[in-house]
Amino acid sequence: MGTQDASGDEDCLFCQIANNQSEAEILLSDDELVCFRDMKPGAVHHYLVVPRRHIDNCKTLQRDNVSLVERMEEMGRSILQKNQVCDLDDISKMNMRSQLRYGPQSHWFITVDKVLSQLKTGGKVK
Ligand SMILES: [Zn+2]
């Protein structure tokens, strides 16, 4: 994570995955998004959905990214359905280290609801 611009970056791991330049197995993809298993899973079902177009982080999202975020959430749900995760408790079974790394108090954590409501009200993502 750095301060690259939005044009993609050779050093960006997610862009490498999206361009099939990494070992990661792409589980789902369309012309806009790719989904793969986290390399250091914090839970049995820990998947990432990233846009093919490089986006630095949630805070650089704009209002016109609303539908993109919604489609990312949709793909996240479909990978869980595909893997027959019906019990949402399963998803939250993280070990302690992962909870610290990915949980609500971590720097990276933001819920889809929060992103969408902030974008839709015209504000930026905080
Ligand atoms: Zn990238």
C-alpha cells in the first residue's frame, strides 16, 4: 500500500493477481473483478474481491464507485455460496492474531454498509 496513482502499479500484489501474474488461484472473475483466497487466511473462508482497475484503498473511492462496491459485495457473497457457507458464524471464526489484523479495530476494516452510505451521501469514505 503506497501512494500510487489509480493507473495500476507493477508492484501492487492485487494487480499482479488480477493480471494472472501471481501464484494465486483465481476463484471467480468477471471483466471488472477478481476473487481469490487470502494468502494468509485468517479464517477457513477468507476471500478477497478486488477490482481489476487499481484502487489504492477504500478512502480513494468516489461516489461513482457505488455500483462497483455493490458488485464486489455480490461477488463476495457468491464465493461463500459456492463454498456452501451458510452459517455466517463460520466466517467470523478467526484466530486472535487475525482478529487483530483484520477485525473491526484494525486499520483496514470498514464495512460495505459504511462505505456505501458514506459514498451515497456524497461524502468521502472516512
Ligand atoms: Zn493494484
